[in-house]
Amino acid sequence: MAPIPGSGLAKGLAVTLRTMTRKTVTEQYPDAQPELPPRTRGVIGLFEENCTVCMLCARECPDWCIYIDSHKETVPPAAPGGRERSRNVLDRFAIDFSLCMYCGICIEVCPFDALFWSPEFEYAETDIRDLTHERDKLREWMWTVPAPPALDPAAEEPKEIAAARKTAEKLAAAQAEQHEPQEGAS
Amino acid sequence: MNGVLDVALRLLVVFVVFLTFPLIVGQTEHKVMAHMQGRLGPMYAGGFHGWAQLIADGVKFAQKEDVVPAGADRRVFQLAPAVALLPYLLVLLAIPIGPSEGAVGQVLDAGVFFVLAVMGVGVLGSLMAGWASANKFSLLGGLRTAAQLLAYELPMLLAAASVAMAAGTVSLPGILHAFHWWWVPWQIVGAVVFFVAGLAELQRPPFDMPVADSEIIFGAYTEYTGLRFALFLLAEYAGIVVLCGLTTVLFLGGWHGPWGHDGLGWLWTLLKTAILAFLVIWLRVTYPRLREDQLQKLSWTLLVPLSLAQIALTGIVKVVIS
Amino acid sequence: MSLAPTVSLAAGHPGFLSPTGVEIAFLLVGLVTFGAALVTVTTRQLVHAALWLVVSLGGLAVEYLLLTAEFIAWVQVLIYVGSVVVLLLFGLMLTKAPIGRSPDADSGNRWAALTVAVAAAVALVWVVVDAFRTTWIDLNGPAAGSTRVTGESLFRNWVLPFEALSVLLLAALVGAIVLSRKAKAESNPPHVNSRGVTESSPSVTDSGIHPVEQEGAR
């Protein structure tokens, strides 16, 4: 059936009229915070307690926007007569967000889970040099990192939790063994 | 003395209407267009839903430097916005909004001719601007403006002539005094032709080829800044008010309404004008721009024959009635 | 142009010593109109000439208004200012009219043109003055040039000239269409119905030029 002439025009009018009666999608940002998805890549936070200054992130960064300074400290031996250990101490960790392209490679490569995506995005500056943020600022952003998402119901247990559970089970088993002979004796 | 006061008062009222109504239409366009596109539109200026946005725009325009390009024809360039704007002010004088003597700026014997003639003069402003800017885009815009005016003036005149035939007068209040409700279906084709041709003459989307911003920047107004540019914009919106008012008066019966005939007639006129202004905005949001050849084709192969058919119909019915 | 002298003759009647406001306005507007007309033919700037023509034609419309011929005045604005001048400007824009003086704007026929113009003006003034020697327009009475009066005199007393003129215009219209169609058939036969005022861009995109350009680009 051939369409009635002008029906397309009427359809167009109907579309705009319908849109007008619907709710708008405008985000009134400065007045109302946007509802961002939880894994939004807003800024990179540093969990500096986990950092071992392995420099992997700085080396993998495509535009070299991560600056790390560190020095070595010797730690006295844990047990008497043991060997002295040397440990890396972080002096400076800074990310230049005017260079950063938010690729997330640093976060991917960090072997010790010291870098995280945070959904925080309100860190605009009026001077480009102020966009280089130091470790204290990066550490602060760590607080805005959301908890990791829940695993699938049938997923394999995370390695850390599995290890912790095994230790706990071993401990429990050892305690139970200590208890059993006592019970048999009585 | 009383007569002078009366004239002064009328002029003042028309002037105030001329300054406020286009702004109201502009603000409505901001908001309606935004909501039709799923947006909110201006929300800040003035506090409540950005009601003062256009005032803020006006202040901004007034602060901007008034630049005249070095190669331009200074005098013509500076005169053009006034030529574009003033005709609409004059037209507003002749549009009656109520049945009484006092509800029209000036009763004219040949009102229909007056409004159409003066509206045509407004386009001269665009032409002057297009030529005097010393800019290729402006010149193209001017050319397109002229072509569009020549194409759409004819169907507009013919449609208006049809109503004048039906009423047996060319005076705007006279047409309204002769109006009956069944004129609306009788003259509906003429009304559509008149409205569409008027839109095209105002260069409103979807007939905005002369100012097509994606290909010729802003047509004849490319080189304008500051207040002069604002005057052109004001002319466009004043044009909307005038066109909607004229369509109301000529085809929709102006102050006639189902009730409230005495005293509230002006409300009917305003209401109908407002609805038509909404329609103008609605059409702008909905349809994409017509190409230049489509524009010409629409006028010459559709609107002109339609308006001629309307005139024939008007003549036949008129003869049958009498 | 020919009106201003007529007026001064008319003002020579008893009203000359105590001219009314309308008469003074008529004279002043007539002077402006005459001046604008002079500038139109003497200016070296083409587009300015067209714009001065607008002033001149508008002045004439005001003169009609002052003589209570309202209908004629608005028709004058509608047809001459609104359409003819727009057409003129349209044509000028197509011809690359420069901003500033055109050195070749003078055709060298100055004196011949002036002679013809003066002769025409004298003839017109003489004819008009001779024809209406004792006819006076009562500016205070009922409008002598209202739409109704104009229409009645046009369709009662002057129907034959009116119809003859319309037939002439119709013939011109048909002739223009025939000419433009023939020219079209010879130059580029296909599709786009441009009617002389459309831009030629669609036909360029539609015709064979575009693929060739693309080939070249590759």
C-alpha cells in the first residue's frame, strides 16, 4: 500500500511533539552530580602502601606521564644473625594529567595492585602545571575508589581469599587435632 | 492635543509590542526547541528556568565591538540592519487585534497591500547586507535571499488576494468584520500557502537556505557583530510575530472565537498568534533544510498552482453565494 | 521626476501664498525624490544607484499617499521597491558589481541621455498640466484614490486598456517561458528545473562531472 502523501511529514511532527512531552536527558551538572557508572575512569588513584617502586607503570606509560623517585633503605635482619634486607622507599609519585591519556595501562601492569581507577572527575585546574598531581593527592583519590564488583555466583574463588581460607582451615584443623586427644583421654 | 496624545500612545504601545513579543517568541523557541530535542534549554539567566536569557544575550550583543570589514561598503553595511528591521515595525502598526477602533495602530484602507508591500521591503536589508559585506558567503546569501523572495512573494500575494476577494475588501479590519467561521475550511489551502510562503520569506528553517550555516556560514549576516547582528536577529523574530499575526487576521478570523466576542477579542487574536508561533518553532525543529532547487520547485510547482486553485475556488463560491 | 515641476505649478494657484502642511510636505518629498533620481543616474557606484532608486520610488509612493491615493502608493512599494529593485539587485550581484566606483559605468552617452530625459520630462509635464489644468484634488474630502474608487474607475471606465495591458503581459510571460525552455534544451537537456534563478550546484553534482573528479582524485 502506498503511503498517504505527507504522512512522513506528519510522522516527523509527531516525533518532535512526543519528545517534547517526555522527560529531558539534560544533566544539570554543577547543581546535581551526575550518576556515573561505578567503574568510570575518572582519575588514577595510588594505594601507596602497596607500591614497591618496581617502576613498571612508569616504563609502560605510553606518554611518560608518571614520575617516580625513590631511595633504598636497609632494614635490620628480622631474626638475629640474619641478613640485612634492602627495601625501596617511595619518595615521589606524581602523574601529569595534562599528558595522561587515560589508557589505563599503568593500572593493568601494576603487579601489586597499587593503582586504581577512581570515578572522581572534578580536578580541573586553571594552570596546566597544576595538573601534575603528587602522591598525597593520588592517595586521597584512593578513598573514592569503589569496592570491587561482586564475582559471578559460580566463579572461581579469588586467589587471595582462597589462600587465606586454606590457612584458616589448616589452623582450624590443627586446633581440632589438639582437642581430639584430650576428648579421647577423658 | 487629545489626538496627538492618542497617536503617541498608539505608537508607544506598538513599539513596546515590537520590542517584547519577538523576545517572547525567541525565549519560547529556546525552550520548546530544547524540549523537543530532549534538552532543558537555558536554565540560569534570571533564575527561574532561564527566563532572562534573551536579555542577557542583548547585553552581550551590546557589549561586543561593532566591526565593519575593511573592504565593505561602510554606509550600506551599517544601514542594512535598520532597513531589515523597520518594515516589521511598520507592519505591526496595521494589524488589528480587537474589533474596536482602538485595537489597531492605524486603520489603513489597503491594509493587505500595505503589509505585504512593506514586508517585501525588509528583504532589501538582507540584500544590502549581502552585497556590502565584501564577502563571498554574504554575496551567496544575498543571491539566495533574492531568489527566494522572488519565488515566494507571488504565492503569498495570491493567497492574500483570495481572502480579499472573499471579504470584498483589502482592509484588514474590514476582512475581519466580514469573517464567518466557515471561511476557515474554505480558505484553508490559501492559509497553508500563505503561511509556508511567509516562512520562506522570513528564511526560517526549513527554508533557511540563504543563511545555511553549514555551507555559507550565516549568509548575508556573516560579517555582522554586536548590536547590528542582534538587529537582524530581532528582525527575524519580529517577522515571525508579524507573519503569525497576519495569518491569524487573514485566515483564522482574528478576534472571532466561540465565546467572549465582546471585550475578549484581543485574547483570541493573541492566542491564535501564539499557536501559530509555536507551529513555526515546531516546523523548525522537525524538518531538515530544503535544498536550493527544492525550494524553488516547491514554490513554482506547488504553492503557485495551489494558490491559483484557491483563488478559483474563492471566485466560484463567491459567485454561487451572491 | 516629472512630478516636482507639476507641483510647483499647482502651488501657483491661490494656495501658493498660504500653503497647507500637506502641500509643503509634498514639495519637500518631491525634492527628495528628484534628488534621489538624479543621484541614481549620476552615481558611479552601481549598487548605490539601485539603492537610490529605492529612495526615489519610495518618495513617489509617499507623494501618492499625500494625494490620498493609498492603494496606488502601496502597489508602488510592493511592485517597484519590493520586486523590481530586488530583481535589479539580484542581477547586479550576478554581475560582480564592485564595491566602490565602477570606472566603466559611464557609457559616454551623457548628453544624448540628458536630451532624451529632458525632452521626455517636458513632454510629460506639458501633457499632464494641459490635461488636468483645472482639476483639483480635494485633500480634505473623501479619499479620491481609495481602493474602492480606484477599482471602480479601473473596471468601469478603463477596462479596455486594462485588459489590453494584461494580455500584453501574458504574452510577455509566455514568450519568456518559451525562450527559456528552448535555451535549456540546447545547452543542457536533463532534469533540473532551475527556472533561471536556482543555483546550478545540483546539476553539477548530478551530472557526470562528479565521478570524473573522483577518478582524478584517486
